[in-house]
Amino acid sequence: MKLATLLFLAPFAALAQTKPAPLLPPADPRIQKLVDAISAKNLEADIRKLVSFGTRHTLSETDNPTRGIGASRNWVRDEFLKYSKAGGGRMTVEMDTFTVKPDGRRINKPVLMANVLATLPGTDPNDTRVILVSGHIDSRVTDVMNATADAPGANDDGSGTALVMELARVLAGEKFPCTLKFVAVQGEEQGLYGSGHLAARAKKENWNLIAMLNNDIVGNSHGFDPVINDDKHLRVFSEGVPANETPEQARVRRQLSNENDGISRQLARYTQRTAKLYGKGHEVVLEYRPDRFLRGGDHTPFNQQGFAAVRFTEMNEDYTKQHQDLRTEKGRAYGDVIEGVDFAYLRRNAGVNLATMASLALAPAAPDKVEVLTANLTNRTELRWQAPATGAKPASYVVLVRETSAPQWQQRFPMSGTTADLPISKDNFIFGVASIDAAGHESVPVLPVVGR
């Protein structure tokens, strides 16, 4: 065995008497079948239809049946209704409307906006969890206030909108214990208005929103400046320290040095692990930033409201196809046109989203009141927790372990009860506890706080 491997394993030597489980939970054939049902042809057809509306600028016309934001959001609503009917009618569809007043910046008149929202209710009345997947329907050109020029928005964010629609189509007839929501939000380019409205609504209505998956610019595998082609990777951006952290939460974070372990960062790790199970070689790359430089996304308002929310974005962007007037300069075509979308790549990115949603929905809720006990000065780690307060009781639990410098979980240890006693020092490792059902579906882990 190589020295590097020995050094890597050395911190876990004391766990030799404890039986670890495989590093990943078992794959579920049902989830894989759903992932395989995603159609690149459907994704292409949906993006072509979105492009056909000419512009989807938030300030564009709403009374034209074939052009503008009004026609495009009506079409998405009608497609959601078709999916619901084909799936047995359980999925409900709404135009969540709201008015935005002039802001002196990117809104120059009162605008009636609408998020197109489809909801697949959970089958367990005692399971209050909600999982949301999002893309933004609006588009733009170079001048963010130009509401009349053609703005195809094929990749930004026709790709995210089509992804949401395809997941709604595939999942409309499925039954999960908790609720799934699919939304095409408006107003992202003008200032995250649609997602801001929806996040505020979720907070006001006390949604138990455990995961928000934002998909924005997820369909292009060919980067420019420099030219990099990569159709095997998908980035996920996540905040480490929660945006709404209270002073008491900040004190606990500093005590435990959990700057890299906020709820959104844990969700991002979960998506990466899920991709390893169902991605067939397609990989999620963890980006330890809330978003790219000089850019923002619809996950941000949800972070600000205290929800776990992440952003998926293609690995290498082509900025000549984003926020650009349609033109040709020095032999290079500019503009967000359909030719810039790789539909096979987009299909795999949609699969990561679907697998994440289904894995979370089928798993029990995460455990409550997870604590690491520190009353005794020992070189052991004692953990305790409680069963989740919502949904079905877990069949068992698993303790996840990693070194404090490790980016991803390195060991999994099954636990039949609600306590654990591990023969390694709590000072040297980070721990998380996840709930598991009888089929092996695993929740997002919860990190412990200090208990006595």
C-alpha cells in the first residue's frame, strides 16, 4: 500500500473495530428508471418553443398570443396542466401573480409578474417537507431595459426552464411522501423578483422547504475564452455560512468552526453524492461560493430567508452567448441562440436534479436535535439525536464522518438507535447524522451542536 494511502487511512485506524457501511447508500432502481425517462428530444422541443416567443423580457408585452413574456408563461402553464392530466390530475398548477413597482433601476413602470408554479402534493399528510426546483423564464439582451429586441434566451435560462418542465412531466404521475414543486420564475434578469416573491411567500406560509434547486445556464458544454469543452461536469454553488445567521448561531459556528457546513453546503454535498449513484459518470463539482463573480441567481432570496438553496450552472460558460444582442463581430456570432445548447448534456444535468429530488423525497426527514456530548474529556465521540418531527419514523440512522480538512464525507456508520459512541476523538473530525428508511434512502445529514 502506498504511503499516501496509509497516511490517509491513519486517522480512521481507531475505527477498525467498528463496522463501516459502503461510502454511498444503495442506488434505487426506481430512481434510476425515472432519471432514464428524461428525454433530450423533449428538452430540445421545449427550448425551441421558448425561443419562438421572440423575447421573454420581463417588461415585454403580455397580451400578444405568440410573442413576449405573457405568451411564454401561458404556454408553460398549459404544458404543466397537460403533464398533470397525463399523470392522473394530482399535480396542481397556478399563476402566482404579484406586482412590482418602479425601482429606479431595472423596473421603469408597475409590472404584473407571474411565477408559473406546479405542485405535486405528498401522499403522507404528516410529512410537511417541500422540495423545489427552479428555472427563470425571462430573457434579455445587452441592454437590460430593452424589452422589444429579440432575446432568444435559449440557454439563459431556457435550459433551466425546460429542465424544470421535463422533471414535472416525468414526475407528475409519481407518488412521494412529501411535496414537490416545479417553478418557472419571472424577473430574474431585472433583480430576482420572482424568486424573491416566492421565497417570501414560502417564509410567510411556513413552508418546511428542505431543498431549493436553482438551475440557471445549465445547457452549454462548450466554454469560450479559453475554449474548453466539457460535457461531463456540472457545478453546484452554495453558501457556507447562512445569510440569515443569528448572533447565537454565529457563536456556535465559531465554536465548532463550521464555516464550511451550512445547510446549503450540506445540500450541495448531497447532490454530488447523488450524482455518483445515478449520474453514470456525470459529476457534480462543489463550488464553495454562493455564486460566480459579478453574477447572482434565484437561490439567493431563498438563502436570505434561511432555506437550503443551491445553484446549478454548466461547467464552462460562453459569455458571448449571454446577455448579448444578436449580431456578428469579427466573424463571431453573439447571442443566446438554440445552437449554443447541448441537449444530451442538459439531459444529464436534469438527471442530477431529478435524482436529488427523488432521493430526498423518498428518504425520511432529517433527525432532530443532533448533539455531540462534551461533558467528559475523552478521546471518544458520543452523539445523540431524536427522530424527526415530521413524516414517517426512520428505520435507522447513519453517522457520517470526515476529517476537518476533507471536502466530502469519508466514512458511514449505521446506527440502529438514536445514540452513537465512536472510538475516535471528536476534536479531530466532523460528524453528521442522517435518517434512513428500510430501502436505504438517506436524508441530508445534520451536524451536531454541543450538548452535555
